[in-house]
Amino acid sequence: MEHQICLHLGSNMGDRSQNLAKAIVEINKKVGTVNKQSSIYQTEAWGETDQPDFLNQTILATTNLPPKTVLTTILRIEETMGRIREKKWGPRLIDIDLLFYGDLILETESLTLPHPQIPFRNFVLIPTMEIFGDFIHPVFDLSVEELYLRSQDEGEVFLLEEVV
């Protein structure tokens, strides 16, 4: 059975645009069919702010994989691309987060769906709103756009490159 998933990508090391593009290719090969991509946005680092700016992008894909397999696969893609987890919110060659798996609500030791930080991060909300703005968050019962309008995050998000 196919499920629609929403993934968020970020990079602030190396060739950031190329890192996002490579991650999308790998997701398309190993997770499922990428159907839609947001524009690419530039943002200051969140949490640990003394590091280079991030490029961020959201994608929609369809997959036959169960949620935990999606998670282990995207973590493997990050690792294969060279991500090293040294400290929380540190610089990253690539970061891939599973935001939504359809309207599934799940809480396990290793995976919480929807991603619990979505409503608090403009760098996630803005690219997600671009391609998935009407989607109703299954926990908050608000659209992604409504979550953005209520966001308390003051972080600025700049359009860098529109994806056609």
C-alpha cells in the first residue's frame, strides 16, 4: 500500500544545493517516488546559531515502506552521504527529517509522527507550506499554513532558488 510522506532536508556544509539534490536522488532510489519539491530556502542555523546558514527544502514522496523503515533508510542515506553526528544542532552535510507519514500519529522510542517540532520552526513550515499548505496536521487539527500563521518562531527564511 502506498503512503504519502513529507520529508524536510537541510544542509549547511559543503555544496549545500548539491547535497539537497543528491539526497533527493537517493530518497527516490531507496525510499519512494519523489512527487513534489519545494523551492530552496536559506535560513540562519536554529538552536546552535554559531555556524553557517542552512539551505532547506521539503519534498513529498510516495512509499510502500513502513514508517520505521523510512526512518532507518533516511538515516542510512545521511550516513552514506557523510553526515557525522557530533553534537545536537551542529553543522550538517545533510539532515533528512520525516515530518508526516500520511496522517499517522505514532510515538515510539525512536520515532514520533508527525515530527514534534514542525509547529515551532519557520524553516520547516515555510517550504512545507509551499507544497503541502492545505494538509491538516493530525494532532493539532490545523493546516500547515495555519500552523505557520500561529508560529512564534522569529527566524527569517529567505527564498534562494525556486524549483520549477
